[in-house]
Amino acid sequence: MNRSIFADDCVSGCAEPSSRRKLLAGWFVALGVAGVLYAFTMAPDLVWQDAGDYQWQAAKLNLVRPGDTIRVHPFFLVLAHGLGRLGVWNYAKAASVASIAGTAILAANIWLLSFLLTRRLVPSIIAFLACLLAHTIWQQGVQPQTYGWSNAFSIAVLIAAVGYIRTGRLRWLMLMFFLGGMGLSVHMMSQLALGVLGVWVLLRVIRRRTPAWTLAAGAALWIIGGLLFWYVVFLEYQRTGNAGATLVSAFVGKWGSAVFNISGLPGMFVRSMAMFVLNFPTPIALFGVYGIYRGIRGRQLSCGSPISGLLGAILGIYVLFAMRYRVPNQNFFFTPAYAFFSVYIALGISAARWTRRTWARITIIILAVAVVPGYWAICRLVQTWKIDLRGDGKTRSVPYRDFNSYYLLPWQCGQTGPRRFAEETLDSLPLRAVLIADSTTLPPLRYVRYFEGRRPDVLLVVPEEHREYWTARQDLLGKLQEEGRRVFVVSDHPAYIPRWVRLYGRLERFGLVYEVVEH
């Protein structure tokens, strides 16, 4: 019988894997392919929303977010700032390069894990392509985001677990915990995968199949790997002097209602399925479903291997977390599930014997890359049929940003709108103007105004620095006008401007923005 190399109880007797040199060469090839694709499709400069905020935070190397330490992501900020210090790129582009590096490593890790599990090249290549081209992974990988690095560490800890199962060498477990700690410094989402593996190690210790000291050593290495995270926690404690508030800030932040949400699940399930289809719009997704089916039936790996169970548990936890996580960017939190599902695609292809035929391999590869024109076709269909994806009424138009192409096309190489908007808006404002922006448009304005020093006379209202401009209950408009300051807002949508603006003034179009004038 051909026994799996990933068996739990037959470590030394299983067949040896391919040489390390070949594995390393394959990993670097995958890394290079991913890096080239993402480099050619990356955002060229400033970007909108949270990604744009990371550009600003990285430029300033700001490691403090009062009450929201969980969103600091120090590993990413330090890396992006370091790349910016090289002088090759400005800090804005350096942050995108940092994101590309993490996402390319994620795709390469998917190839490696898939090859270790299947021992077959074609299924591993398909898994790599599925992850590489998955809509949200690609979209977030080519602009400043932390998810690429977070998911890369999530896959890496499972690869380390495979190394331990295959060899029985405890150094793989130690590496697993250390990498998990590094993931903690990137994003809290990485800890879900480590949590599953940690429970598995604990059960092995209870059954006396792994030495008990590994738990203490692993915990120490986890702490060491996450030193950047613990440093920003320390900075928050210095600010508050309250241990309880610091822990809430570090592990929940200001998103407690979303983290523990259990309401509106049917609607969120439908939305989750739509996002899944967007990321896997071709029939290769059926191989992933087949791979999961095989895993549930216990047929995926032989010799009692725990890998199938661990992989399934990790995927299930990520799906359940993201499916009921009520935040505007919910789709971002499905990216680890998409990555692990790509591995199941490799397992499903490997298990289907007919896929070993030449015509089948060619067809599957074509289907894997067909997602690229598929995204374009979906976007064109939405535009042709005039489907409004902003149906909730809470989203408005942003200058120089086409809503459908921005969200439906993963490549960001044409995203020149943020800088154009920021420079044109600031240049058009009168002397000593006050500009109130929202979280979408504020990042590029903030970067150009404060970091590049454009229009220093303009007061750009930043919520954490000018809170009174958002919460004022009195006629702040009249007071500012008495000081000779004209007030402007970016949007005329009620959800994106302070309440006092609507109470004491009316909006008149002024170039790309709106001026607030008295009734």
C-alpha cells in the first residue's frame, strides 16, 4: 500500500518527499510569477480608504491608535516604512510593494503546501493559480493591505505542522509557534489558524505523543515572534494606564459588535456566497468542493493523517468568522478562506483520476486563468445592465473613481484618481479653507497635504485630531466664517458630513467638492 508521507503514526516509515532543492526552486518560481503579475498590476501611487490610510501610517511610522490597537499592524507598517526609507519609492508606493511581497509569498506557500499534500505538480500549479488570481486576494495584494502577509503566515504555520508530522522533529513545531507569533504582529486573523494547530498540539501532549515542554517553549517563541505586537500593546498601556482597556484595544478594538455579531445571518450568508462566486467564477471551484467532500469522507489522505482534519477545521473557522463579521469590508476577511480553499482545489484535482489525462490538464489550466477575462466580463455585464451594486443607499460617488470597475476588477494599475483628486481639490481651495473629508477620501488628501506639504494653509479635518468638527452641536459654521475661513465638504451625502453642516448651512458645488454656506 502506498502510505501517505503525512501520516501521524508512521513518520519514519513513510516515503521521502521530493528533494528540498526542488521544493525550494518551485517555491521561488511561484514567488517570481506572483511578484511579476502583482508588480505590473499594482496601484501606482495613492489609494482610497483603509489602504490609503496605511500609506500615511507607514510614512509616519505611527504605531499608536488610541482604543484601537488591533488595527496598528506593526509588522506591515515597519516593513513598508523601511522600504520607503530605501529611497527607491515614495512611502505611498513602498506600502504597495510591501503588500505585494506578502501576497506573493502567500501564493508561493499555497503551491508548496499543495505539492506537499498531493505530491503532484499540476494540481499544485492550479491551486497556486486559483489563489494568485482570486479576486479579493489579488485586489488587496496590489495596494497597501495587511491580508497578504497575514494569510502567508497562516499557510506557513500549517506547512510547519506538516513538517512536524512528516519528520517528527520538534523544531518544526517550534517554527510553527514562532511564525504564528510573527503573524500576530501582522493581523489578528492569522491567529485563528494557529489556534487550531495549538489545540492539536495540546491534544497530542495530553495523549503523551508530544513532550509537554513543547507547549511552554512554543508559547515563549510565539511571544518572541510577536514582539512588535506586544510593543504596540505596551504603548497603548502607557497611554491608558488601564490593563483591561489595553487588552480590549489590542484584541477587540472598536469593533466588538462586529466581532461577536450573530444577527442578520441569512442575508450575510447570501452576500458571502456572492463574494465566493466572484473569487472563483469558473468550474475549477467544483474541484475544491470535491476535495472537501473527500476530506469529510476521510479519503483524502491515508494512514490516519491529521492534516485533512486540521485543514478542514481551519477553513471552517475562517468561513464562519467572516460570514457573520458585520463590517463594510467583510469580503477582505474571507481571503484566508479563499487561500485554504485553493488547497482543496489541488486535493480535488489530485483525487480525480481523469484529470491526469493531457486534455484534462490543459482544460483545467485554461479554466484557472479564465477568471481574468471573467472579471472583465462581469464588470461589463454590470455596467451594460446598469446594475447598482450600491443598493443600500449608504454609498456615494467619489470623483475619479468608477464604482463598478473599482470593486469588480482586481487589478489596480489604473488607479490614478486619488492623487488627481487630492491635488486638484487642494489647489482649488481658497486661502485658509477648512476641508472636511470622510474615511474614503481623507487618506490621499492627508498624505498630499501633511506629508508632501501641499497647501499648508488649508485645515484638513482629521477625526482623531479635530474631533470637535464632527461632534459640534453649536453653529460652528458661523464661528469659522467670522474667522475668515470658508468651509468645504467632499460629499453631499448626509452619511458623509457632520450633522451641524446640514443644520446651519446648505451645500453649493465648488469644483470637485461642496462649499457650506449659510441658509
